[in-house]
Amino acid sequence: MKKYILIATLTFLYTTVCPAKDNRVVSRFDFGSGKVQKGWTQVTANSVYSNEKGFGIIPSGALIENKSDSKTHFISSQKPFYFSVNLPEGHYKVILTLGGSPGGTSTTVKAESRRLMLENIKTDKNKTVQKTIIVDVRNPQINDSVKIRLKPRELVYKNWDNKLTLEITGESPCISAVEIEKADNLPTIFLAGNSTVTDQEYEPWASWGQMFPRFLKPDVVVANYAESGETLLAFKRERRLQKLLSQMKPGDYLFIEFAHNDQKPGGNHVDAFTTYKVELKYFINEARKKGGKPVLVTSMNRRRFDENGKIINTLENYPEAMRQTAKEENVPLIDLNAMSKVFYEAMGPENSKKAFVHYPANTYPGQEKALADDTHFNPYGAYELARCIVTSIIQNNYDLKRFLIDPVTLFNPAQPDARDDFRWYESPSVSVLKPDGN
């Protein structure tokens, strides 16, 4: 059996690794039945993922496969499905050929832990389109003896499972081919923060950090190291900052957003105008030592209104302390705190629930009680906050704007997108357990 696995693995590597003339290419996959080009690996509806094989599909419903002799092969489904490839840590350029179905398609692509990469890519009947995304694949290891201290819940996250995973979803999601190349030389935007920034693994939770990649060109990669419940001190203690810095290159960026949990009493507490600023400056200086470019992001407000429909500042002096730090250190500032206030007040006390995890009982399997969370966002709220981030980059003329997709529409938080116009295709992974932090 071991001999068979070794032969199968070597065969997979031989057929998918590119010729020596282009060592960027890692693998090429052709979806559907039919003749396969030399150097490509065929993926059919029966190609279920296994660790031994090193790649495959993880379906959540019946798969539809093109079995004709046409040049366009594809796999589609009425349900989301995953495609995973075992890959070492690194950044990867993923070229996707979408569509090919005689019925026309609309495909949304997420990567790893529900990072939104491509949104509602439409193709006409029997037509395909190529799209490129850049995906960060990582593991907790820093060196041979040191690694990030992950929380138990993180051990099953797709962000840490030693493979690249794509979620193919949409109205009629359809994929024809996947090409994977190394992209380690591209600039990186690292994200450090808490539950409002992290790649939330499960529906219906979401953060701006996992929506942000959708607005970027395939010239940069987002590496989201944020995690629920984190503080400035814990982020250092758990070696998340150490890991992040070990990957940082000159010219990379570090977005820093902390406050929600730092203000709480306990061992991770820091005072706004003293120790909070000291810790922010530590992150700034460590990034600069690596040639990185720090960016400060003030934390968005919690959803708490007064009797006049105005947001109550529950974050006290922390946003102002970050604004002061940005000036003192000459660091770009994205004032998400100010923009979120305008956003929530524009929606109003009742309607703003549509941006947060507010759902009646039995909306999701195993949800016996209503969900009413005024800190954590659903995909719509997270998407709107990501648009705030993008708009701030443009309005402040930060050099990051060169990485934004063209065209990108400025977002006015006083006139948010209508919730009913937002189309999100839910992932199969669901949890009614609230993320750490509030």
C-alpha cells in the first residue's frame, strides 16, 4: 500500500509540475471528462479529495460534469463545492477558467476560510472567461522549533490546513480549468487584528478583512493573520506577530486594527493614551525594521444607539489614541471608526441589524435561539466596511490605491448599498457559536 501511495504521489508531481523552463508553474487541472492536454491533470466528478492523492473536489451536492467531446470541459453544481490542492506555504497565482456550460453561468469564488476573491462572474452560453486571483497559503510554523500558538478552534480552519482550497459557488457555478503558479515576489498586505478583521470560518459571521481581497488586482496578496478575541499583547504573546514579520519583505504593508478587546479589564488590557499607544508604536517599528509600511485602522463602532438614533461611543478614547499615534509616527490612517458611525446612523437603529449577526431562531441548523450580536457582522455588513476601507485609500491618495481594481466605485457610508441588492452565496460551513470578543 505504501509503495502504491508513493508511486501515485510521484506520478501526480510528475504530471503537474511544469517544465524546467518555467519554474513558477506548480500545477494545471482540467475539469470534466474528455481529452486532457499534456501536462494537465484531469479532475472529474469522481475526483474526490484525498490527502494521498494531493488534490480533489469536496462536494456539498450533486456535481454536473460535461461528458461531451467538445473542447470545453467543466464541472458545475447547484450547490457550493470545494477544490483543494496540497501545497506548501507561500503565495500563489491562481488562473481560473470559469464557465463553459450551455446554460450560461454565474460564479463566485472564495479561497481558504471564505475569503471573497471573485464576485458573480457571469459567462454566456458555452463561453468561458479567465480570471486571476492571488492566494496566501500558510501554516503556523515559524521555524523548526517555534510556531504560532493556535487556539483549539483554529486547528480545523482552512487557513491552517496545509493546502490551497477554493470554494466554487453562485447561481450556476461552473469551473473549467485551474492553473497554479508561485507568486512569492508579489507585495503583501498583512492584516493584524481581531474578530472584526479575521477570515471568519463559518456562516453567518464575516469581517471586512475577508471581503477586502475582492477589491484588489492580482498584483498583491492579502495575508490575514487576524483572529477572534485578539489584543495587541496577545497577538505578540501567541507569536502571530513574529510569524507575520518572518514573512514580511521590504515594501509589504501591515494593517493594524485593535481596540475592542484591548479596552477590557484583565491581563491584556492597555490604557488608551499610554500603553495602547506604546504597543501600536511597537508594531509600527517592528514592521519598519523589515522594510514594511504600517497602516493604522481605527476600530469600527459597536451597534449601540442612543434615544436620538445616534451611535454611542463604546470604544472610549481608543480611536482617538490611534489617530494621535498615526500623526506622531507619520503613518497612514484609515478612520473606520468615523465611517462606521455614519454607516450605522444612515441605516438607523432597526435597519442596521441587517448588517450584523441578527437572525431569528431556526434560521440556521441547530440554532434554537435568536442570534443578536451588535459587534460581529454578517457578510453584507462586512462587505460595506470593506468598501469603507477601499474608499479611504482612494480619498487619502495612499499609494495602496495602485492595487485597487479598476474601476472601483467610491462608497458613501451615508448612502449604504441596499441590503436586498447584496447577493451572498452562503458556504456549507455554519456555526451559531459567537466568535471570541465583543
